[in-house]
Amino acid sequence: MSGRHPAPAPLWPSLDAAEARASEQDWEGAIAAYQRALALVPDDPYTLVQLSYVHSLAGRYRLARQYARAAARTGVATPALLAELLPRLRTFNEVATMLDCIGRLLPMSRMPIPLLIAVAAQLSYVNLPQRAIAFLDEARRADPDFPPTLLSRAQVLIYLGRLEEAAQDLDRALRRAPEIAQGYWLQAWVGRQTRQRHHVDAIRRELARPGRKPEDVALLGFALHKELDDLGEHEAAWEALLLGCRAKRSRLDYDTARSEALFDALAASPAPPAPLRTTEAAPTPVFIVGMHRSGTTLLEQLLDAHPRVRGLGELYDFTAAMRQATDHHCRGVADLTLVERARHADLAAAGREYLDGVAWRLGDARCFSDKLPSNFLHAGFIARALPQARILHMVRDPMETCFSNLRELFSEANPYSYDPIELADYHRLHDRLMRHWRAHYPDRILEVDYARLTADPEGEMRRVAAFCGLEFDPAMLQPASGRAVVTASAVQVRDRIQRREQPKWAPYARWLAPMRERLQA
């Protein structure tokens, strides 16, 4: 055990005891053991970080956040400890503190490559890809052929719209390490495949590689689907999509009944009147919500083109504010405990917490957009916490929305999206909840239709501008150019506004019939 903990030797017995308790999910026992260690060395950053973790696992958001902040205040500069602390701070949206800790690691030339990659990942998670790319450029300079660097760099280059460079990094990574499944997934989406240039055979070879884990099969299955779809081989593309979806779904714990219980609890929660009240004292948030893949990124891009609006991307700051208000660290955006505690929470304080959290991003902007689709779960809380906030609810044809979700490989955030029936049921729950929110807050929520937006951009954006208290500006008719897009739509949204003659799901109609029937039920 000697030397195993990056903490003073006198703490090791207590730390060992804490880890033993934590391995048994005895959070109270683990906390008690870590507290004994902290009594011996009150400012030990390793112990403070571990206390933050365990309090999170026990569901105590406020204490977990306090211990992460305390660890940062120690001035810790040890790379191994900072590598643990940075994701803790990001969990609580303590971005300014996280940036300060990153500054202690500089200059970049002193940082090992794995740490450069880890820092870049945290910066990307908080919508700072412009800063992330600098760390990845340094990692690539130190070793131009290290595959993890090239894959990470390619992902960030995609966010930045530098697609040709991303493709070059992916080619280089896969020449060096053809077994890395993520490379094929990124490569499939970075451009459209043709009969003259595609990677179908290589992907199939990798799928046949013995010992593939479900995570790899999911990446390769989705990559194969995209490439075959580009080539018009729809039956084989459907089989590849099913392969990827089943592999991903096998690793997720999801139950439609739990989602239904959460949505019912939200609909039953108090919804007192919350009229719109504008004020010069605080900036105006515009929340863009809806199902994933419903066009929220396109709407954000158009709104961000307005000279008075700053688009902030997908933020988890309101989620963090609700966790702070309810002192509950839940998985995902909301759960039953958070909804119940919100009945007695100070939502005005949550609103102030939210505005304080995003202030460093705003500069002198007085209107900004927050495009986290799943904030639709929080719509009622947003209306009460932020009386000046507007909510734009993006809606799209249910089949187009659901098929687009089905063929997108998300993180663990959307576990409902890998089974057509579970996906259809979630869409129906979403629609029902949004009808509830619109009935209670009709002057706070504007429904924006994707079909109308693509058919008549000016007419729809004039409605959006008026609802947001803005003068219409012709710049709103083209997606804002040159800005980073840290979403699943990072490639597609670079194009001009397009309206398809035939929906993307049409070639798969016969296989999607059960999902369509479920949506229409």
C-alpha cells in the first residue's frame, strides 16, 4: 500500500479504510474515514477531492461542491491531483475556478501528453473548444503520431468547423492504430462517403476483430450505418444501425416507466403564475429546448447571428443551479427527488445562481441563448426562477426527430434513443409535458416549427425576434459563421438552411413502421 495515495503517509490507513467503505457503497462510513484523515491534515487536497466524490455519490450536492472548492483553494499544482480535481469542478460548473487550476499547470510545454488531452476534454465539456485546441496542438507538436491526441484533436476541430484538418488527423490516427473504433465513427460523420472513397470494408474488418467490446461495436455499427446510408445501401445500413443500437442499449440502464413517473411528477408539481417581467438590471436568457435533433442547434445559430444576442451553446448551468437549490446530486437533468425538493426550494435563488454562473461568458451582452435541449424538463422551474427568461420550444415532425435520434450515437445522456419503441414513448412523454408547460406559461414559451423555419426562415425568425423582445435583423436568416458548435449537429449546421424534398427516414419506412404506429397511438 506504501505510496499508493498521493497524500501524506500518516493518512494512508484512514484513506484505505475510506476506500474499502466506498467499494461497499457505504457512503457514510467512507465519509467518516475521510473526515478522520482530514482531521490529521486539514488542507490535504487529495482527501478533499475524495470527500467531494463521496458526497456526490451520497446525493449531497452542496457539500460535494464545497469540498471541490476547498481543494482548489489549497493551491494544489500537482498534475495527478489536478487531473482529478478538474472534472470535479466542471461537474459543479465552477469554470472560472477550473480555469485558474489549469493555469497552474502552464506552460503547456511542461505538461505530459495525457494531461494535455485531459485538460482539452474538460475545456470542450464547458463549451471552450477554442481553448481546448491549443492544448491539443501542443500535444500533437510533442508527438505528431499519437492516436489519442489525433482523435481528440479531430473531435475539437469538428466543433470548430475545421473539417478538412479533422479528416487528416483521423486518417493519420487510423493508419497508426486501425483498431480504434472511435476513429471510424468520427471519420464517417466528418464528410459524405462516395463510391470512390469510403471506409465500409475497413469498418467491417474491425467489426470482425475478435474480442470487441459493446462500446466498440456501437461505434463501428453507427459508423457503418452512416457510410452505407451515404452510399444508398439502405437495407445494409439499417442492419448496421440495429447492430450499433443494440450494442449501446446493452450497456445502459433505462426504463420507460421511470421516465413516465418523472414526467408525471413534473406535471403535478406546483405551477403558480410566473408572468414575464423584464428588467435592465439583469440580462435576458433565451432557453432553446426540445427533443434532441429537433433543430435546436439551427435555431441557436440563427438567433446568435443577431448583433444583440450571444449564443452560449449547451450549458448545464441551470441543472447545477437546481441541484444547488435542492441540495441533490442526481443523475441526469432531473429525478423524482429533485422534483419533490423543488416544491420547497428557493427558485429565485436558483435564478440568481444561474445568472452568476454564466456571467463570465457574457461580457457586455444583455441577451443570450442557452441551448440545452433537455432543459424542457426544467421549463416550469425556469419560468419561476428567471422572470425575464424566454423559452423557445423547437418542434419537428415526430418521425424525422425520432429517426434522427435513433441514428445518433450520444453519450449516456439519452438512454431512451437506442430502441425505436422506447424512443417513440419518450417523444410522446416530451410532447405531453410541453403541452402542460405551455398551458401554464403561455406568454413564456414560444413554439418554433422546424418545417416552417426551413420553408420561411424570415417569417419564423420575425416571430422569434418579437417574442424575445428584439428587432428583426436580416443577419438572422443565415447561421452564424465562424462560431464553435459543441453538439451532435456540429457538421450539419455548417450548411445553409436546407429543406429536404424527402425526409431522411423515408428509405427506412418499412422497418420504422412499429415506431410510427407507436408515435401515432
